Amino acid sequence: MIELTRIERNFKVGDQWVHALRGVDLNIARGEYVSIMGPSGSGKSTLLHIVGLLDRPDAGQYRLDGKDVTTLDEVEQARVRREKIGFVFQFFHLIPRLTAAENVELPLILAGLEPEERKPRVDRVLHAVGLEDRAHHRPDQLSGGQRQRVAIARATIMEPAVLLADEPTGNLDRASGTEVIGVIESLVERGIAVVVVTHDPFVGDRARRQIRMEDGLIVSDTSSTAAR
């Protein structure tokens, strides 16, 4: 589903060039559960942003579901993101004045769905993350773990093919983080490819496939039958 070929990404910092990605090749199949680990500055978040069409490579090709998305214009990339990719970040990015249900509903409104179609879908995803009884609570009335589960519900309301999670447990205690990872892992059983960037070995080692990056390169790519 995701095919990256010789991806390069460079940034100029002051008068020096930083090679964030150095000819990265990566294939991820539908329904795979992958973690990307490595030290700060290794390129893992840059790689995630390119996969999520939040950034463009300087060289190489990115094919998503067989289609070359490398050279799409911004409007076309936005459409692909909306239809195929969900995002979960360390900082939940919920809108404070909206309830949990309203935050989750927002992508459906932007996609132009009618109210009678939106409500059952919102109810369904809130139930899937165990928050149907918190639907009318605002983010400041929810715990950190509950807010992240709202963010996951919002990220999956459009039924994406892939969920990209950047340090999804970074702001949570271990118990809340384990609960959130359990929700994310349940998406894999639904056929959604899940890619998690993390510094936390507890989170990374749960994935069925672990990728490690250093200095803009993939230095190891292993699968674990013991992982969940």
C-alpha cells in the first residue's frame, strides 16, 4: 500500500544542509502494525510527515495504493489525506470549545456529509474507543487518555487506509498510554495500517514490525511474532 523509493529530504539550517532522509526505501502493506524508533534527529518524524503528505521529498518516489502521489498539487494531496490518511499527535489538537462528539464530527462536516449521516458514524466511533458516555464533554472535562481517544476517533471517522501516530502516548502516564495503544491496536484488526513513531520501547516493541532509524537511514527492520 505504501511504497517509498529512494526518498531524500534535506533542510538548510543556517548555512549548513541537514540530510534528514538519505535515500530511504520502505514498503508497508495494508493492515500492518509498524513502529519507527530512533534517537532525536534520526529522521523518523520527517519520514512520517512525508508518508502523511504533510511534507514533500526532495527526491524519490512515493506511491500510495499504487498511485504516485509525489508530484500531486496541494489540492490533490489534501484530498488524498482526507480520504486515506488519519493522524494522531502527541498534543491532541482538539478544539477546546467543541464537545468530544463535535470534535469527531468535524472531518465529516468538512467533507460535506449531511447531519443524518454524520451522527450514526460519530456514535459508532465514540463507542469503538469507549467514550460514548463522554460524547458531550469538552476536552477540558476529559482526562489525557480520554482526549487522545477522542483524537483517535476523529482520525478514523473517515475510515482511512492508514493511521499515522507521532508519539501518541508522549503526554500520558503508563496506564493511560497502555489504554490508548490498545485502542490503536484494535484498528489493525480492522485492516487499517498503523505506523507509530515513538521514543518509548514499551510502545515500539508492541508493534509486529519494528523499524529503527539513525542519521536519516533505516538501520534495521525486523518483525516479531511475539509482538501484539
